[in-house]
Amino acid sequence: MNKSAWLLLTSALATGLLGANMLSHGLVTVSFIASGIFATAWILAVIIGRRFKFDPVLR
């Protein structure tokens, strides 16, 4: 994984854990929404960051 994917993964985990430890219902909702956004961005970063190798010689 590239550095941006690691950053998004740790951000998603941190906001998820923060939301699990909150007492206010409004802040829990905002934290879980942010965690979902970071997780979605992480998935996109992993997909975009992959390099597909193409072998032009058919065997």
C-alpha cells in the first residue's frame, strides 16, 4: 500500500474508535460518518494505487 492509503486507513480506524468511545449521540454519528468516508477513500486509494502487470506475450 502507498502512504496515502496507510494514512486513510489509520484515519478511518482512529475515527471509528473515537466514535465508539464518545458519550454524545450527535458526535458518535459524525464520527462514524467520517470513518465511513475515510474507509471509502481508503478503498479507492488501494484500487488506484495498484499497478497491474501486463504480459504482452501470450503463452
